[in-house]
Amino acid sequence: MALSERQRQQIAGAVAEVDNAQIAASRHLTIPQKMAQAFSMIQLAEEVSSYRLRKRQPELSNAIALQIVRKADIPQERMAEMADETMQFRKFLRDVLDAIEAAQVDYLIGGAVAAWAWGEARTTRDFDVVVDLPLNRIISLSQELAQRGMAVPQEIIIDLLVSPADLPIHAIHNPTGYKAEIFLLRPNDALRASALSRRMLVDLGPSIGEVYVHSPEDLIVYKLLYYSLSQQTKHIRDISSIVKTIGDDLEIAYIRRWVTRLDLEDVWQDLWAQLEK
């Protein structure tokens, strides 16, 4: 894709935001330490947003303020439960993975959570996961999610599976409003199939354990693709932090093969030129 001058400036700005000293310090952290850092950022971000919302609207309870911050559609009768015990993001993440594993479905974690393993931690309230979901496991996955507070009827999963659009399953946890976007492996999706075949088992700490995540190379390719579609600079920043953290251990040849195949050469070349400065 040909880049506009605005996109070139966006890429340069996003790369410049990544602090080399911070990356150097991050290299000494274990993956569980990075995850703990990210989870604490999420909790703090929610607490600050909820507090400021209640300052503006004192009539709101803490539970309702949290619901608004997380943009959840939660019935009023559930608010009292939320006030007493608000599920943390890490438990939600583990619940989603438990449902997928109980349904005996292959998966990998993507998005910002996968980036925590390979680069810098940043806040997020969503959780992306890719699954290879056979038809005979749809009912099981729907039931396992429902048992953990996420109502995703099997009919919705089937509709998404046969849809020509690449739309994820939205699994929203009713008590907290956290959301998982579950992307389905589709026929002839070579990139997603390759990513699943190259998934990596990493330890995300005692509260989550060993889970499968995107390899850093596949995560970079996907974030290049997402940037080309949305121009959201968070993807460029994530790529920059991954490249600077992993360094020479990255399989650059693999990334370049997909860059060529997906017509992302201009984005990659401009980003790489900025990283080499």
C-alpha cells in the first residue's frame, strides 16, 4: 500500500514514543512480571476513570461507575453483586481460556495481551483470541462460556462461522463488562492458519499459567495489517516495542514474506527505516 505523508508522520511519531531506556529495563522483566505490570495498569485506569466519573456524578455507585467505564450492558439487579466482588481482568482472561480449553478447542491469544508477552505493557479492557473451532465443538464452547457468565448462543457462533465477513464472537462477561473477541479460523485463511501453527506456549504467571500466544513475528504481521486498515498508531507503537525488545531473535525473513504477500511493503519499509535511526 502506498503511504500518504500523514501516515509517514504517524509512523515516525509512534516509533519516537517508544523510549529506548524503558525498553532496556523491560528486557530484564520476566513475562509474568510484564503481565502483572499490565494488569495493575488496567486496574488503575479503571479506578481512576470510575473515580472521576463519580466526581462528576456523585449519585452513581462505584459499581455503576465501573459498568459505565467498561461500557457493559449489565442488568440493574446485578449491580449489588458488582459492588461486593468485581472480577479482575486476569480472572476474566483465565475464565475465557478455561472455557476454550474445556471445549477442547485450539487457540492462541492475540492483540494487546499477546503484545504484553513480547513488548511493552499498555492498558486494554478487551481480550483477543483466535480459535480453530470445528463444527462439532460449537455447542460445547457455547455451553462452557455460558457456565462462566458469557452468553454466546450456538446460533450466533454458526452465523459468524458461515458469514463472509471476518467478524469475531463477542463474549461479554455479564457481571463485569469485560469482553473477549474470539476470532474464528476460516477456510483459505493462510495467515491465521500459519499463526496457529506457530503459536508459542508461554507462562503468564501463577494466576493464568501457561497459555498459547501469537509468536512475535505473527503478531507484528497482524499489527501491520491492522494499521493499514485503521491507521491506529497503537499498532505501530506495539510493533516498535516488540522489535526493540526481541531484537536479533526475530525471524525477519518470515515477516518479510507475509509483508510481500499482503502488500504491506511500504508500511514495513517506512517503519523499519524509522527503527534503524
